[in-house]
Amino acid sequence: MIQGLSTFTICVLACVAGTFIVWWFNMGFEGTPMFRHATQNSANLEDDARSIATFNLEDTKNPNGQGFRIRVQNPQRIFYNRVSKCGSTSILRILRFLARPNKWNQAFSRIYNRTHISEAEQAAVVADIMNLTTPVMYNRHVHFINFTRFGAPVPFYVNVIRDPLDRLISAYYFARQFPDRRTPEERNTTYDDCVQMNMSECVGPSPEGFFRQIPYFCGQQEFCQIPSFQSLSEAKRNVERYYALVGLTENISAFMSLLEHIVPQYFKSARRVYEHRKRQNRHRAKQTLRKILPTNKTVETMKKILEFDYEFYFFVRHKFYATEHAINLTKITNDSLKIPSRFPKRIPKKGRVSRSQS
């Protein structure tokens, strides 16, 4: 049959087939127009109303259009309201190396044990941050504060979270490393015992119990202090609106790379500094020295209790890796779209290297 076709017909069929293959590739997996959408967004990075370009990986799956941060333009203030036992001390040591060469100021609070604060205290924090010399990054263990309630512009928030159960176990045994924080009996109580005896420290539905990460993103309202769909939804909403990036302790290396891309003015060379300190085994601080792994029964019990916490964790985790994928795809697209402003006047002969290439 093919022998009976003319050369012209074969060429037409080949062109049609090639066009279909290119169209299918550009549509990406499951019909999502990833490559085409990346091209459109890469051309409009500077025009975003909030100076944040967004990239939607799932516009066919998610009609509400979740955004993924690509680049933050000239932020004057960054607020790292750091969640405890999520590697924040190690991260701050890395940031200390970045402040001077990248020409920004680092400010921090000496208050470590007050995360849920009154409205007057919130106003004081807002005033302190607004009075700092910019550009500046401020860090404190504190639940999310909505600056607009106090007539101030919202800074760009960043944070890091951790697998909820892993974090609770680490915090439980970390507190028992200090004799002045627990009685001898409490220090000898395992996490399994704590859960089985229904001790409030382990199973209490509050920030003093198991509900510890979501309030950092939900805020200072009373409903944010207890597990509920309302606190979960508010935490997700604030992440979407106000956080330039929320990272994961399981992948600090990627977190540093994304920070470097999203906020290059602050985090240039972040990945390199992190890897250097990691090779020197200096990337860990305030490490929990003694942890006893929980039994399967304890894990099953806590996974049920931590339903909202895990839903939030997987929400952030998906967003984190989707952002990483979006940025990588955007880089590839931008590179493929680069057209040289000037072409060489002549092409060097084979075997000869021109001066411009040497």
C-alpha cells in the first residue's frame, strides 16, 4: 500500500504525523498544557500585580487555579515565623552566612515560648518589624499574624514543616534531654506510654498537645488553636495568599534551591552554603539525641488523631514539589526560547575555532 503512494502524499502524511506528535508533547501528561502555559507565564513574570508570578500546573484539574510562586520581586521584609523542631536553627545558621554578601539585615526575637499572643502583642510585633531597616528578614516562633488588621503591608512569609508524627516524637524526646524541664519520672516515660495513658502532652487537642503545626499558618484567632476544618482551611488559605514558600525538613536542599530562585535578592548561593555545611556535618543543631521509635499501635492511634495535620502536611508537600517542578519547567522553557540578539558574521570552518569561542 505504501509503495502505491506518491512522494507528495508521503510527505503530507509525515507532516501531519509530526504536527500531532508536537501537539501531544506540548499538552503534557494527562492533557495538562504545561509547556504552553509555562511559555505564557515566563513572558509575564514582571507584570504580576503583587510582584509574584504564578504558574498553574493543573488548570484543567483545578478550576480554582492554585498558584505556584515563581519569583518575588524586591521584597522589603520577609517573616520566617518558624515552626519549632523543623530544622529552623540549622536553617538560620545558613541564612546568617547569606545576609552580608546579599546585603540584607537579619533580625530575630528573643521570645521563644509565646506563639499565641494577644492583639496588643501582635500590634507590637508588627510595629517592630515595620521599623526595622530594610531589606530585612525577621524570625520568631509565633503563629501567623495578619498585618493588614493593623494597617500594615503583609511581609512575604516563609516557613518549613515536618511530618507531623515524626515532629511530635522528636519534640517529645528533645524536651526530655534537659533535667530542668521534666521530672525524672516524666523523662523516663516513653512516647508509647504517653499515648497509651492519654497524657495531654501527646494527645491533647491543642498547641500544647498534638496540634502544633497548623496554628503557625492559621493565625492568632481562637479557632486556630483547636483541630477543625475551619482551622485547616484558614491555614491552607494563608499559605496560598501570603507564603512565598513553605519547605519540608525532608528536603532542605530543594528548599534552599527554591528560595534562591524565588527570592534571589536574599538567598543567592543558599544551596551552595547548605551543601558545604552538610559536607562538614555542621548542618544540624539542637538535635534530639535519644529517640525511641513508636510501636505500630501508637502510630495507628496517632495517625487517626492527626487527621487534619496530615491533610495540611500533604497539601504543603504537594505544593512544594509542584512549585519545584514548575520552576524547573520554566527554566527549561526560558532556555528553549532564548534567541541570540546577534548571529555570528560567519560560521567557522570545521576544525577551526573562532576567537569568540576560544
